Amino acid sequence: PEPALASGDTQRMDSVKEDFVAWKSTMAVGVAPTRVVTAKGKGWGRSGALSDPLVTRQGALEGFTVSLRNEKVPSLFIGFTTLQSTLLAAGRAHQDDLDFGIRVSSDGVISYHSKRLAQQYYHATLTEAESLGELEAGDTLGMRLHGDRAGFTIFRLERGAATGSSQRADGTRVSGVRREVVLKSFREVLAFPMRLMLVLGNSGAQAGPVCWLRSAVAAAPAQPARPGGLLDLPPPPGAAGGGGGGSWGGG
């Protein structure tokens, strides 16, 4: 098995860039110029957004981040799906079509969603078993595939205490380095290609912007990290300042 980063370890991710996700299929949502997605439908299955199938086994895309900057914490699922149709053709935007993802409940509880596990356990039991902590509006969550494409790490972002700049592998400089605070790493059997899917559970719920995590240069397989480990990476486009600090449980 791959070695894991110990709690409190840090790793600079100077070879990583981010860019906004382009939603190619939407259902009952509005997408603002700021790339914030707002639900218009009432109830699960009626509001969501879907990307093209861009996440591949050997491609540069390795995950995503989603900002939750509003005062009210939304109910949502976001993650990877192998759904082959558009949302319109599927007739719904529903979390049951997600293979793996993050769930945020209306009370701010973060949990891991897996179609495989959901088929084995009642939802309440699954949510309790996979709870990763609690979130406050303003936090940013993310999901990063391991380099061997055999699992992923779920994390939240916080701005590093240092205010200096760092230099990427391509020579460009990045100010305000951020850190990934690892919540949990999972090993899973993944099928490719995958799309990114956002599902919003109540009218008026908002999420975004959602950004791809993209490797700028070929790198060695990423190491999964244990909860509490830290990874540094540059800020997303258009971001100003760090997100709000949520209350997070240990892993």
C-alpha cells in the first residue's frame, strides 16, 4: 500500500493549477457570472449540474474544489459519476446517480457518499458511519484522486499562515499559498471516464464556484493522507482571502 502522510505533515503542491468547471448539462439551476450555482427546483432530484466526461485514468484532471461562501449552509451532494446521459435525458439530477462524492447536510454535517455503500446500508447508518466533521458557510471543500487512480482524498481548504509567494514548476509565482486539511482518504475501484456532478437539495441553495484541480506537469503518484495532514496549493482564480473556518472532527 502507498505510504500516508502523518497528521500535521505538509506538502507544497506547486505543480497544481485550478480552473472553473464548465457545466454542460443543467436542470433547474441558475449559474451566475461569478460561477455560483443556485437551485430553482424544490426537493432532491430536481436541481443540479453535470460536466463533460473529462476525468480519465491518465488525464490531467485530478479532482475539484467547491466553495460554500453564503451565510446559509446548503444541502448538497457533489462528486463523480459515470452517468452517460444528460440530466434532461435522465429526467432528474439525483444523488443516486453519483458513484462517489461529498454530502453536506442542512445542519452542516459532512459525510462521504458511495453508491456501493449506499446499496449495503440504510442511509442514516451510512451517514453516521461516514461523518467527516461539520462545516460553516464560507468553507471550501475538495476531493482529489490519488495518483494511481485507485481512490481519493476529501479535504477542506484553509489559507496558510504565511503570506509569502511560491514558485510553480512552470516558473510562475503564486501568492497566498493555501493548505488542504485532510479529512479522510478512501480506496475505491473507479471506472473512467467520469463526470463531475452537483446536486442541490432545496430551492435557493447555492454552491460555487466549483474549480477543477489540474496537474500542470506530470508528477509521481500522489500519496493518500491520513486525517489532519496538510497539503499546500495555490488559490483558485478570482479568490480573495480565505474561507470561513468550520468546526471539523478528526478522522
